[in-house]
Amino acid sequence: MTRSVAREIAMRVIFAISEGGLTAEWALDNIFSDEYYATLAEEDSAYAGGPPGNQLQYIRQVVEGVYGRTDELEGYIGRYAVGWRLERVSRVAVAIIKTAMFEVLYMPDIPDAAAINDAVELGKRYETPETAAFINGVLGSFSRAEPAAEPER
């Protein structure tokens, strides 16, 4: 499994948490149970084989980090989505943006360009071309203006 696929899975879990009112712990424990994960693999090849240990650790770190910093990340979205209220941005786009913002701020081993590029590609896959351009604009402005925080431990 590539990091891009792991990033997509993390984004999907973040979206599920925001839509279903779930906790990160519950979502991670249940989505990655052997039984449930097997049903996901039947529906989407991105889930085939399950994530290896290093990718599962990455997914957990991103999901738990985004979950724990939702207010902070939504504040950044509000600041850099000029002319848009958060409520008007699609929930999928918000999950994509939060994933990339968390990586830029708290995962210094991941190049900002890789996080942003994958976010834009996810935007193209799940959203309209205009939304993908919006994601790129928000993340570009954000990454130029915000310093990275201390790495997650």
C-alpha cells in the first residue's frame, strides 16, 4: 500500500467521523477490524490487503490528530477559504483539507508538496474540478503562511 492510498483511507475515516458523530478511537478500532475491513476491500480495491504496520500507524496518527485538532483545523480553513463559510464547503473537501493541513503542521517527515498534491488529486477524484482548484488554493495559501508546529509524538 502506498502512502497516497493510506492518505485516502485516512481521509475517508475522517469524513466518516465527521458525518457519523463517531470518535476516532471507535472508528479506527472498528474500521480496521478484520471482519469489517474485509467488507470494505470487497467494495473498493483501495482497501485490498489491509495497510501494513507503518501505513496503519500513519493512518492512526493522522485520524487521531485531525480528530483532536478539529477546531484548530477548521479555524485555518475559515481563514484561508476566502469568501467561503465552512458550512458551504463540502464535507469531503473539508476532510481532504484537514488531512493535508494536519500533515503540513504536525508531520515534518512528509513534504508539504506531497500532502498538498495528494489532497488535490483526492479532490479531483471525489469532487468537481472547481472544488479541487479550491482545495489547492486553500492549501497553497495555508502552507505559505503557517509555520509547522512541533511534530506529533
